[in-house]
Amino acid sequence: MRLDDFDPDNIRVTQGGSGGGGGFPFGGGGKLGCGGLVIVLIGALVFGVDPGQMLGSLEGVQTQQAPVTAPAQGPQNAEQLCRANAYALESCNALSSLNKTWQPQFQKAGIAFQQPTLTFYSGGTNSGCGAAQSAMGPFYCPADQGIYIDTSFYDQLDKQLGAKGDFARYYVIAHEYGHHVQHLTGVDAQVRQAQQQNPSQANALQVKMELQADCYAGVWAGKNRNLIEPGDMEEGLTAASAIGDDTLMKNAGEAVNRESFTHGSSAERVSWLKRGLDSGNEDACDTFS
């Protein structure tokens, strides 16, 4: 995908410190203790309201945002962090493109927009959602509106999961950005309340939330279709398939158990990513209907 070089004035990038703790592999496994990919329910299914978390149906809605604790970095520091290695540069280019793509959609809907912070770390770090380790994979923390990634994960994506190519890596960032979209539209506040009221539906509804983030990742690419190169879509769909819950369970020698899914099957992840790609429209991402 031919992304423009990042604009250091249009991204928020930080360097994470050291830390530790449990977590989950990207695409399935355990849970991050404070929000993030543990967003599991949607208020519409519990409270009986319209599942209008799509941007187009949220015009005029005002939501209370969590405080942003991660500081924005100056242009020079952003330059240094983003050019530390090829993977960091790709991530920054993707973040800049995601900001430029999503901000106008929020403006059209009359919803306040806040750029997320992208934090690079190695080994472990501390986030607004607690301690994190590289084994957790990339994650989004709503408490500080931050996307966290150890770029060595991309080697794992390539060598262990067989998901090669730049678009596979862009999909990872775009998926986490999808959770930021869900946070800014107020969905995560609804889902946490719904989780408390209907915990028996936690995993099933978490899957719907994750699939919507996959779809939003596709929407970003669909809105930038002129930048897509031959083979990009195949790279993204291969990555989505590689991190489906059923595929990860099979590769780990485990029996496939739908009840323990957290992100969706390979077929589901491919389907929703493709729906976003094909439509380029966030209104196509209603995974809850």
C-alpha cells in the first residue's frame, strides 16, 4: 500500500518504558485487565436501543472522554521514534493515514475527535490499563486512548503465522484504531455497563466487537483504495485468517471451542475485513444486527 510519509505534526507517538504482566496473543487468548480488547458487550443488545454506533447514525451525540495521560511528542521526537526501524516507520505512516481518514468522518457526524497515541515498546511497558508484555500482542487502551505495539510482533506475524507483507501490518494498526473509533463514539462505555448486566454473553459479544474493529480496518483501506497495490487485499485477508480463534486453537493443538472465542473465527474475520474493504463505508460494519 503506497502510504505517504507520516506528518510528524499529525501523529502522537511515545516510547514506552519497561513493565510486565499477563495478557493475550493478538487475535485470541486471555484478556487485558482494563478495557482495551476486553470490550465485550454492546448496549444495544441489552438496553434495547438502536445499534447505531456507526458514525453516520451518531450525528450530534456527545460522549464523555477518558482523560488522555500519554503526552504528545514534539515533531523531532516523533521523527526519531518513527524512523527507529522499518516497522516503526510503517506504523507511523499508517497512523498518519488513519488520522487523516477518520477525523473528517467524525467532523461530519458532529462527534469530538481525539487522535490516539501510538506507543512503541520493547519487552514490556506500563499503560493506562496496567502492565503489558510483548506476548500480549498489539492492544488498545481506552483509559489513555493509546495503541501499544512492540514492533517485533511483526516478525511473529510473518514467520510464525505466515501473514506477510506491509498490508498485513497495516491491518494490525488499523484494527486497533478501530477500537479507538469505538471508544470515541461511546460504545465502550455502553459495553462495560452491559457486561455487568449480562455477563453470560461476554465472549459472544466481544467477538462482535472485534469483528467490527476488523471491518473498520477494512473501511480505512477502502477509503484509500487509490493507494492499494496488487496483492494488498490478499495480504490483509491472509492475516485476518491467520489470527482467527479457530485457527489459533488448531495450531496450538487444542480443540476448537466456540464458547471460548474472543475475536471470531478465521472465516468471520476475513468476511468482515472484506466487507469494510469492499464498501469503504463504516455503516456497513454493524456486526450486532
